[in-house]
Amino acid sequence: MAKRMTISVPDELYEQVRNSEDGINVSQICQKALAEALLEQEASKVYKRCGFEDGVKGLKDVDRKIARKIAFALSGDDPEFKDKSLYEKVSTLEFRFSSDFQESFHPKHKDLMDGVLILHDWVKYDSGYSAEDKKNMASWDYIEGWYQGISSAFIKELKTND
């Protein structure tokens, strides 16, 4: 059975929909948009989880100074990164470290970008994003997960050695 939801839209958009000559099925549009958003969210989790697992495994290949910098940046213990979002933290770290260590940093990145490796069908669906945009979004989720995996494994290693 269908359930009712209430959405809020700006006055101007409301007027445009109300005055539309072709009659817009708001319910159908909202259902499709919600389904796509949930699918995108699910795909993001899959790519981040894969990156996280690869980061945990990859800690052994990362220089300890770099691993420490990643861990302290993501935990917020580094004053330079304290008030930054995860995206800003990872972007900064990616700029600093990945060019010299691209393959060991996130080994699946190239295959994700090339579309050789697809971890979730969302990348194949026709939606508002181009295939290139979807590959970029998925690979970025993977990279963020990778940094979080490195950070988590490094902090766990520190606690184990204490």
C-alpha cells in the first residue's frame, strides 16, 4: 500500500508546477527522485566500504609518516584539518601524497575510473548523471574509504602497540 509523504518546495517552484500546462505528476517525479537518491546512497556505501577494506589491507605498504599524517588529519587531531569536512581533508591529503604513490595508495582507482571494475549497478543506470560523473563519484567514494581505512588501521595499530 502506498504511503503519503509531504514535501516542501519554494513558493516559486510551487507556482510553476501549479501553472504547468502539461500537468506534472509530482508524486511520480518524487518517487523516481527518491529511488535514485537511495540507490546512489547505497552505491556510495559499497564503494566506500571497498576503499576502507583496501585501506586497512594497504596500511602495510604506506610509509609510517604518511599513515600517521592521514590518521591525525582524519581524526581531527591535526590543527590544520580540524574544521575541514571529510572531502576537504581527503582532497588535501590526496594532493600531497598520491602522485608519488598512486598505485599503492588506492589500487582499484584506475579500474574504477576506466569502468573495468563496477562494484554496484548504480554506475550502469541511466539517471541525471553522465557515466563519467558516476565513475568519478564512485571512485571518489572509494578514495575516501581508502583514507578512512588507512586511518582506522593505523590508529588500531597504535593502540595495539601501547
